[in-house]
Amino acid sequence: MSGTEKKPYVYNPSPAPLPLWKYVVAGGSAGVVEILCMYPLDVCKTRLQLQPTGKAAEGVVQYKGLIDAFSKIIRNEGCAEL
């Protein structure tokens, strides 16, 4: 075997476990990303669900859709509400 040949890859079904701090960092960062992405969507979804519809709305619809809800909340209340 010469020095330029590659060794074949051998699958290891049980690799060495990671240190605890790596699991903590991975879990914490996943939680932060989830909150930053899903909380604004949940606020808009809830406001869309709670606005009156049909005869109760009497032609006054506060939000027309998700993008309209995002833009109106940011314009009227600021980013802190999302």
C-alpha cells in the first residue's frame, strides 16, 4: 500500500458520546431559534383567529392575511410585540 491510497471508511455504529456541554449548547440554541422563529408566527396566527368574521365584523377586517398582520403589528406596535 503506497502513501497516496486512501484507507476504506469503516462504519462505527456506536461513536464516542459527546460531552454534556455540547448537548446543553445544542439544546439551548435550538430552543432560542425556535422561539425567535415561531413566536412571531404564533402571535399573527392568534390575532387572525380572534378577529371577528361574518356579520360580527360588519365589513371591518383588521388583518387580511399573515403578511398584512406582520406589517400592521410592526408598524403600529413595533417589533417588541412580535
